[in-house]
Amino acid sequence: MNGSQAIVAVLEKEGVDTIFGYPGGTALPLYDALYNANIKHILTRHEQGAAHAADGYARATGRVGVCISTSGPGATNLITGIATGYMDSSPIVFITCQVARNMIGKDSFQEADIRGITTPITKHNYLIKKPQDLIRCLHQAFYIAATGRPGPVVVDVPKDILMMELEPGFEEEIYLPGYKPLYEGKIEEVQKAADMIAAAKKPLFFIGGGTRNQEKSDLVKELVAKTNIPVISSMMGLGVYPGDADLHLGMVGMHGTYAANRAVTDCDLLIGLGVRFDDRVTGSVSGFAPNAKIIHFEIDAAEINKNVRVHHKVLADLSWSLKLIKLWQNRTAMTGRNKF
């Protein structure tokens, strides 16, 4: 098994059924290995199209999108798509082929430091320097892309490793001591949030891209149905809650509806679910939700108080938080406390 065949084996083991890409010189060994693979390859007319297509696949399916390219200009053509995936938290693995290891750092034909270029716009990236690292790093890339707050991961593979014979059957448990994706938070944070929602006179749910997957979307719908609290959406949150439902006031922000923006101004509690509070939503931060306390449910601590100061946070995976909110709601109903 050579390096290219090992990549295909990892893709198959990760359950990848579709990849997007455009061939080039250093990627030819990988394309040779893909020829007989049980994976559908979508040939785009430009690498940027492949990057955006992999992003779209990830958004539509909830699975990790995969994109491949050749070295140098092929890899740099992915940059806008990688940045989009990073900003919008899309799980994507980009496999870029690199010049041979003995040519790296010599301004070789179609060489580019794709690892250095993509560092600010990826969740993580790798340059494979040892053949024995290839399979392990690829499995890690899929794990990192899909867990915690999702995002793109780049794996840059030199051409000589693509063609080099590797030991088959390399397996090991993923162990990343510096990476601990957050799932469960503090129960007291959820309890306080539930109490604030119960006490509010004019609460409003604000749903964003962090609610996109099926489980979170179902939980949001169930919570809205039980609480009868109106909903507004960011652009990334559109489609999570039915757009024609009576409780959905539409998209908020400078391109949003009058009803949604008026609701933000008049509410006394704004409940952000997986949102970034970006400038397209808030406009002047000083005038955003002037009469409301703000609760922020978020998996990424860096997003808390980044743009808008919040009164309470729940730092955890949104599915865990919403399930506990439901349990707390049932408990307050049984004990005769304020109901939602």
C-alpha cells in the first residue's frame, strides 16, 4: 500500500462517499488510487469551486466534506473556500498535495507554503513530514473537523509520500492531549438560564448556525413549541425553524425583516442559540437589544462577549444545553414554580 492508497483507505474507513477536487501534477498519484475506489469524485472546473462544493456538502448533510487539490496554485485556489468554512464552522478536510519533501523550501515549481498560508483560517493543519504519520494525521483531521465547534482542517501531503510504500493496517486510538472538545457544561448555568427565561415577560429566541444539524434543529423546534417564544434567525440559522411558522419573525439585521428587528428592540430577554452577534446583525452595538438581558448559549468560549456583552452564558454543546433546559422546564412545572 502506498501513501495514495492509504489516503483512499482512510477516506473509506471514515465513511466518505463523495469528494470534490481538480487534478494537477503532484495530485496524480492520489487520482490514480481514487480510480478504483468506491468514492464518487465530483470534478469541478476550478479548485475554488471544489472548496465551496465540499462546504455545501458539509452543510447539507452534516457530514465532513472532503476536497483535494494539487500543490502551489491548486492549493492556494482553495483559500476563499477554506476561509468560508472557518467563518461558518463547516466540518471539511482539505487534502492538498505538496512537492516532494526534498524540494520543499527551495521555491520549487508549484510549491507554496499551504500550511503557513492556511494557519489563520483553519481549525488545524498538518504538513506530513514522515510517512508513518500520514494515516494517523488523516484520522485526526476528520475527528478535529467534526467535533466541538466544527471547522476546516488541511492535510498537506508531499508527492514522494503519496508514492511511498507504507505499512498497511496502521490503527490507533485518537489521542490529542491538547484538544478537548467541549460537550457538557455547568448545570447551574443551564438552571439559571431556564429561570431567566421563565421570569421574562417578552423573551425572544435568536437562532444561528450553531443550531444547524438535525438533532439541534429538532430540539429548537420542540423548545419553541413548548415555550411559545417567538424566533428570529441569523442568515446562518435560516432553515432551522420553519420560515412560514407563526412564531418565526424572520431574519434579523441589516438585511432582515422589520418584525425581527423590532422584536430585538422590544424584547426583555434575548436568548442567543449558537450565534456570533456579528455586525450584520447588531449594527451599532450600543443600540442593539437596548431593553433586553442577553443569554448566550455557545460552544466556543472565544465567542462569549466578543461582539456583544451578555448577561449570562451557557458554555457547552447546544444539544446538551437544550436537553437540560427541557428537563428543568419539566421539573419547574412539577414543583409548581414559574412555568415557561
